[in-house]
Amino acid sequence: MISLMLEMKTTEFLEALSSSEPVPGGGGASAAAGAMGAALGMMVANLTVGKKKYADVEAEVIEVREKLRAYRERLAELTDRDAEAFEPLSRAYGLPKDTPEQREEKAGVLEQALYEASVVPLEIMETVLRVMELLEALGEKGSRIAISDVGVGILFAGAALEGASLNVFINTKLMKDEKRAAELNGEADRMIREGRLLKEKVYGGVLDHIR
Amino acid sequence: MISLMLEMKTTEFLEALSSSEPVPGGGGASAAAGAMGAALGMMVANLTVGKKKYADVEAEVIEVREKLRAYRERLAELTDRDAEAFEPLSRAYGLPKDTPEQREEKAGVLEQALYEASVVPLEIMETVLRVMELLEALGEKGSRIAISDVGVGILFAGAALEGASLNVFINTKLMKDEKRAAELNGEADRMIREGRLLKEKVYGGVLDHIR
């Protein structure tokens, strides 16, 4: 896994998250929570593979596990990407606005930086949604002894999805191009809807099983 | 912060979580997600303290931050406690059951181990609920520029609360003492209800502000 943020000890990551420094922030933390959701899915897959009782789904569960591994690594990278996207935004806010030319220049640079800072959390959402679909498959086919971990995984993924969406909305709200902002918000809203349905279905199934 | 689990690099923690080894599992991961929620609250507090605009709430916000720090550390410790509570459970499952005496002995040891394995996630829930109350205060009094991080924090805490509850239910379900199991489940249910109300209120407030 390649991630500067997550190469820190978790205690150090928590300390960095607690500080007033802009990164890591809610976006990067959402990617990390999504990675935990993917990891819990991998645990369930690993507890299923090699068991006689689940031999008939083994090939499929291995495939799910390898997809989850790829998404987990992608989300680890996205914790860094989210931090990187903040830099141009911070630079744009610092540009002078003394003359009309400077104000126009600043507005243009800021608009682009806001767009780029919205695209990363949208990509986090997209990746987390794929993780949720794989957790759905594990809720149906994975080992019953690990069903609670499917539940914890879908809860984390749901929180990661909506957490990332907040980082879309704070940026689009400041954009001047209302059409583009509405498009980005529409993408986020579509994924929130899909994610909530998946969460309800998978979490409901887990509760039915363990309560 | 003292935590063997969270002294790992986050990438290593994710790898350990992904494995078929019983710990870290969903309980420890829930404590870690709760710690991230506390850390996000601390960030909001740190972005509030020292700002002229928020001078009149500064003393209160500093107090909130220090409580969050204590709960963050407590949750880091609880990731280890959760792992430790699994050991007696694992040993109990491995006891022989060849004679009636052995079966009786095993049932008694298992019952106690299940109880102890339920108490740790209940303590995670209790701590996370305190974090949620502090995030509620920050949603009202913290810096507006960090309002989305209050939202991400309450989402993580909500997922941590319900994730830990699943680890109560899987253990109480196996207990023979139905009265004790019902008491533990009742505690978990009460905290889930409180937590859902807090989450709805705080998250709703955040959405009202940023959308």
C-alpha cells in the first residue's frame, strides 16, 4: 500500500487529524474509514476461503477479496490525493485581490481549485460504493461466523460515503459556476441514494441474522 | 496514546484487519473509528480556539477538546482491550468436552468469557456516546469553517457505536443466562437509540449549514 498519510502510525495519524492543520481532514479520514470497511470485507472473505462448507462459492469469494484489496489500496492513495488537492486551494485563497485584474485572476484560480478539491471526494465516494457492493455479496455468500464484520464494514463504508460527500458540498457551495456545481452535487446525491439503499439492505440482513 | 494495535502503521493495521486472524476485528475497528470521530472533533476545537470571533466560547471549547482527547486515548486503549477479551473466549472454545464434568466446566468458562467479550464493546459504545455529545456541542459552538468535520465526526461515531453493538449482540446471543443477555442487549439498545437521535440532530444541522 502506498500512502504517506497511512504510513504513519495510527496514533500519529489520529494526532495529525486532531490538529488545526488543514490536512489530514474529513476527506482523508473518510477515505481511511472506507479502507477499514474494505479490510473488514477482506477478513470475511479470508474466513470463508478454504472452508469445505463454502467450497461452492470459493472462486467468487476470492474474486471479491482481490477487488476489495485493490479498492483498499486505492482508498489509501486517496487519503494522500485529498491532502494534495488542498494545496492549490490554500494557494488560491492566498492570492492578492488588490486590483480588478488580480481579483479576476484569483476568482479563476479559486474556481479551478474548488473543482479539483470536489473531484477527489467524489472519487472516494465512487470507490466506497464499489466496496459496499462487494460487502453486499459477502453478506449473502460469506462465512456466517463473520457476519457481524460484514455489518461493521457496511456501517464504516456508509459513514465514509456520506463523510466524503460533505467534502464535495463544502467545495461546490463556493463555486461560481452553478451548473458545474449542480452536476457535481447531483453525482454525490446519486451515490448517497445508492449507498443508503445498500447499507439498509446489508445491515438489515446482518441484524436479522444475529439478533 | 498507549495502544499496541494503533502503534502499528495504519497500513499495517489495515493488513491485520484484513487477515483471517480473529484480532483486530470489528470491535477493535469500531473503537478506532470512534477515535477518528474524537480526533475530528478535536480538529474543530483547535480551529475555534484562539479566534476572536469565538472568544466568548473559548473556555468551553477548550474543555470539550480536552475531554475529546481523553476519550480518543480511551478508545485507542479499547482497541487493545477488545483484542485481549477475545483470548479467554478462544481458550474456552478449545476446552475438551468428553465427559459431563468437562462439558459443565466448559459451559461455565465459556459463559464468563462471552460476558467479558460483551462488556468491552459496551464500554466502546459508552465512550463513543460521550464523543457524540461533545460533537453536538461543537456543532453549535465550534468554528463555522470546520462544520463539515463535525459532520464527518458524527458519522464516524455513529458507525462506531452501531459497529460495537454488533459485537455485543454476537456474544450475548450465545450466552445461556438469558436474563443477563437481555440486560446487556438492553444497555446496547438504549445507547443505539440515544446515538441515533444525536446523529440525526448533529448531521441534520451540518447539512442545513452547508447545503
